[in-house]
Amino acid sequence: MEHVHLAVEEDDLYSGYNDYNPTFDSEELENDVGFQQAVRTSHGRRPPMTAKFPGTPIGPRSLATSFGARLHMASSMGRPMTGAVQDGSARPMTAVRAAGYTSALSRGSAFDPLGQSRGPAPALEAKNEDTPEEKIKILEKKVNDLIEESCMAQSMGALQVALEKAKEAGRKERALVRQREQSGSADHINLDLTYSVLLNLANQYTNNEMYPEALNSYQIIVKNKMFSNAGRLKVNMANIYFKQKNYPKAIKFYRMALDQITNAHKEMRIKIMQNIGVVFICMGQYTDAITSFEHIMSESPNIKTGFNLILCYYAIGDRERMKKAFQKLISVPLGIDDEDKYIPSNEDTSSNMVIEAIKNDKLHQMERDLKTLAEKYIMTAAKLIAPAIETLFATGFDWCVDMVKSSQYVELANDLEINKAITYLRQKDFNQAVETLKAFEKKDSRVKSAAATNLSFLYFLEKDYDQADRYADLAMNADRYNPAALINKGNTVFVKQEYEKAAEFYKEALRNDSSCTEGLYNLGLTYKRLNRLEEALDCFLKLHAILRNSSQVMYQLASLYELLENPEQAIEWLMQVISVTPTDAQALAKLGELHDGEGDKSQAFQYYYESFRYFPCNIDVIEWLGAYYIETQFCEKAIQYFERATLIQPTQVKWQLMVASCYRRSGNSQKALETYKEIHRKFPENVECLRFLVRLCTDMQLKEVQDYATKLKKVEKMKEIREQRIKSGREGSARSRREGRESSAGSADSGRSSSSTKGERLSAKMRSLPGSNEPYEANSPKELDASYVDPLGPQMDRPKTGVKKRVEDDDFADEELGDDLLPE
């Protein structure tokens, strides 16, 4: 029991267990000077000095703990002592101890892990901004901020603001250089900052098309030997000369830049050579351009260079080299992944999430844009060289199609075939175009739908509505979501006046493609025909929000407001039409008509006169202008308009009578008499002309008055006889129809009477034809027998059809051509 010690009440059983040998504290090794010196040098190979307890001649080393207390260690290189008891405390009897609590803290000191008892930290010393170094730093920061603001303004399109910021940065940078020289630190001038200021200023001058100033700024940089790699900026100078169309100097500076760029920068050298080739094309030196492009295609082929090479060969007319260049063009590697990479698999959920994330990211969008650009260049090149590489353009197209089918652009072959059909159309060879498009009926659905859409459109233009309807159905069956096919189907229904069905097809096209402007336009016209004016107005207002400068849309809006009896809005929309197309004679005439309706004759005259000036053949405008001058007692001025009407309609006697009347009203009786005599010679039975001749001859006391009076009586008598014949003929026709109906009702089995009058037979034939409100059936003609009764009753009792008004929206069918057929 002598070795057993009882614990004193005030002693902590766990005291000292949190104190460990600091040699094993790896967190503080970075701050241990001795350890770091041993690692870097051979200091660690020296024998240890001692392993004594603190108090050796070396002196104790202190190491900070997590609570800020410092522990003593003899040496970082000394061997740690095992079983040592520090601070004279007994070794704890257990290894269990609460983390973060020590007996040292419980003995007279409060628990303060954050060190709050030490009070606030002393205040930081204020910087003295009056020193030259601080002033220079502040000025440098201002210059950098101005450069950044200039670049940001340029990126947002505020070019003038960007230039002002760049100029201010230049001024402050020069002030900074002067301040450094005054402070005696000229050797520490920041050349990078000077370079950035000058380069930004030159770029902003270029963006603002201030080319001489930009060239001066670039010249300052290039001539300064202290700027490394400044020779590359000669490319920018060459670009400016190219914009100024100074092509020889542009080539000179491109070549100077090429000489100063090493072969390590291969991509930049290729781009400069491509620019040199483009400049040669602009100069018409195709041979030199071919040399540059051929070198690029052998070193680092790309789509743009291949296309430019084909253009050069086409310009010099080299067929064989055109073919070789086209083969090189379609074999250029794009360096993009296959689209199958973005198809998700059903098993791996995590990979599907990754695919969904990258499917529409910027990198994939860039790949799609690159592929679209390549397809555009290939299609354009094929359409360009196809007629040139062979004697017949069809043979050339076939060769291009074969080459494309054997390349990575297989899907372009069908598009080339459709372009072949379009070329036939441009050559007015309609039959060949139709045959080419009909060959796609057995192809895959996408191509079949495009070809059928174009065929439907072609037949629609030919007014073969049955074939147009057939191919529209074929296009819809191949691809129900093709808006062009739905629009063409709606157009074929529209011409049959089935407006409700047409509206449904247009609506379906809009559901499939909300940006389909043709569908929205035709839907508005359909509602207009259905007299649903508010809905039509809504369609055209939506369309106007998409096509802000479409004169057709604005004209339709004006027409709808006129139908809605709102002439003020109609005039406002027509004024917008005039602002877009100031020479539209029809819109000007409509404006004149609306102002005339509002009672503003002077404004109406202004617009009618402008309309006549742009289109002097509108008979309505000519008539209004002539009547206006007669009304305002300027008959001499009205003569020129009625003479113009006489030239347009020489068989209409009224215009010549108006000319003679103007001469008579203006007091020129002799000229009026000559004009009336000329009219009488052309129209000897015109009563009005003879009456005025009699009056004029009487007033002028001429001998011919008796002759004209005799002719007048004769013509009037003939006119009376003619009118009596017409009247009696109408009465006889009506009586015969009435008798025919009575006889057919009284004797149903008697058949046709052999004693029928000629009027009865004619009436029966007319009744056999379909009425004005009756559908005509060509396959089942009605047989006329005695029991047939006209369902519409007598001809005189039928309702009158309305007078046909001129409608400006007859050209309703803004037909969609599809993606493959573009109008010229």
C-alpha cells in the first residue's frame, strides 16, 4: 500500500493529459524555424545538442497551443522524452478527458477561448497619402479603372463613352509618368500600363472609325522598342488599311506582321495568310489568292479557306481544280463530337444528368453553329460550281450530290436535290422541277414533306388547286408538324371559300411554330373575310409587333380600322405605310379617299396628286383630280387629266366628252366644237355629243346646225325603238316563264309541249342551270322535266347579288415556301 497514493481533493485527476510533447505537433511545423532549416539544408544531419528539460543553455522554445498558451520544448531536433511528467503534476490514471478543458484554466483563470479579456486590438495606423509612393499607387489604380470602364462601355455599344474614357486614361498615364520622373523613380515606370493605355486608345479610335488617329496610336506602340511583341499590332494596322480599301498597304503590313511572328504561333500565321488571300481577291489577283489559300489548305485546312479557294477557281474558270477544291472542302475535319454523344441512356442516371446539362451548353451550341456554317458553305459552293463544272447543270448537280453522299455530310444530298429543282424553276423549266420534286415521294419523311410542300406551292401558283391540295395533304401526312404544309393546306381551302376550315389550319400552323408570320397574316385575312374584324385586328397587331416595318401589315390594319368606322386610326396607320414606302401610289390614293370622306378637300388633293405623280394610270385618281379642278373652276387644268384618261380608255366616250366640256366651260368654243366633231366621227350614235354640237352650232350661228339636228332626231328615234324592243322582249320573257310554270303545274304527264314558244324554251334552259345560291354539281346534272319547279322562283323575284367591291387583300396567300424553296 505504500505505493498507493490517495487523490487529494483539490487535485484534478485529468490534469496534464492535454499537454503533449510539441515535437509531434505537425500543425506548427511550418512555423518551426529549426525544422524548416533542417529540411532545406543539411542542418538535420548534425548530432542533437541535448535532450534536457527546459532550462538548458540552448534555452527553451515556446510553441503555441490551440488556446494561446505556450509550451516549452528543448529543441525541435532533440529526442522526445518518454514518460516525463511536466510541471511536477502526477500522471493521470485514465486517458479519458473532455476536449478543450484543462485544469490550468480552472485554477484561477476564467474560460476565455476567444481572448476577449485582452481587450480590443489597437487601431491600425492610418496611411499617409501625402507620400509620393502613395500618390503614384493611387494614380495607377485610377488609370487601370479607366481602362476597365472604357472596355466595358465598348462591350455595351457606347463607343463614344469608351473613347472618352480611353483618352482620360491616356492623360492620367502621362501625368503618372511625369510624377515618377519628379520623384526620381523614372526607372520604375510601368511599361505594361503604358502599353495597355495606348492599345486601348487605338482600339477605341478604330471602333469609332477614326482611322488616322488609330494608326498614329498603333505607330507609337510599334516604334517603341521597349514593348515586346509589338510587331503583332501591324495586323491591326493592316485591318484598318483594308477598311480604307488601301489594299497594297494592307498586304504590306500583313506581310510585315507575318515576318515578325515565329513559327511557334502557327494558328496566328494561318489567319494572317487567310487575310492576305482575301485582300488579293478584293484586288482581283486570283492567282496570288490561290497561292495563299492552297498553302493554308495544305498546312491547316478549314471551311472558310476551302470555300474561298473554290471561289477563286470559279473566277478563273478552272473546272478540274474546282472539283478538287470541292472534294477538299467536304473532307475538312470539323473537330466536333457526334450527336449520338448527347443521347441519354436508360441505365446510368448520373450520366443522363450530365448529358442533360451539356446538351444545350455554350460548347454544344458552338459546335452546332460550326456545323451549320459548314453546311451553308458546302451548299453554296455546290450551287455555284454545279452549272460550271459540266456542260449541263443537271450533270454538275449530280456529281456534287455523289460527292456529298460519300462524305460526312450525307444529309445535305437531299437538300442539293431540292436546290436542283429550284434551279429548274429559275430556268423556267417547270416540268423538270416538278419531276425532280416528285422523286422525293419515296424518300424519308423530312425530305418528302419539304418536297411535297414545294410542289403544293408550285401548283398553287399555277392555280391548279386540286394538285396543290393533294400535295399539301401528302406533306402533312409526312410531317404533321410542318407549318409550311399546314399553311399551304389552309390556302387551298381558302380559295374554296371555306374560311372556317382555313382558319383551323392556320391556327394549327401557329401552334407548331409560334413565329410563323405567314400563318398569322393569313389567319387575319381569314377573320376579315368572316367579318370577325376584332379578331382580325388582334392578329395584325400581333404581327405588327413582330414585323415592325411591314407595309402590308400596316395597310391591313388601316383597312380594318376603316371597316370599323374609325377613319382617324386608319389615316394614322396609312401615314406609317407612307413612312416605310413613300412611293406607294395605292396607299396615297387611299389617304386621299379618307381625307375626302372627312371633308378635307385640300389634304385629299395633296395625296391624290402625289399618287398620280407616282402612278399616272389609276383611272379613279385621274377622275377625282379632273372633277376637283372642275369644281374649283380650273377647267383648263382638268383637261390634261381627262386627256390622260382618254389614252388609257380610248373606247370610253365619257372621257372625250369631259375634255370637250372643259373647253366649252373655259370659253374656248372653237376647240370644243372641233373636239365634239372628232367624238361624233368616232361615235356617230352618241346622243350627248350631237346635242352639244347642235347647241354650239346654234350659238356660233353655223350652217351645220341643221345637219346635226337631223342626225340627232334620227339617233333619238332609233334609241326609242331599241328601248321599246328591249322592254317588250323582257315582258314577253317574263310572260312566257309564267305560262311555262302554269302549264308544267297543270299537266305533269304531258311532257314538253311542242307548241312552246321560243321564250319558254329559253326559260327552261335557264332554270336548268344552278341558281346564284345553289352549288353546281358537274357530275349529276339535273334533268329538266315537266314536274321540275325552280326552287328560287321567278327570275325577277330572286334576291339581287351585291355589287362586287374592289378588295385590296385579294393576294391573301403569303404562301410559305418551306425551308428549301426561297423566292427571288
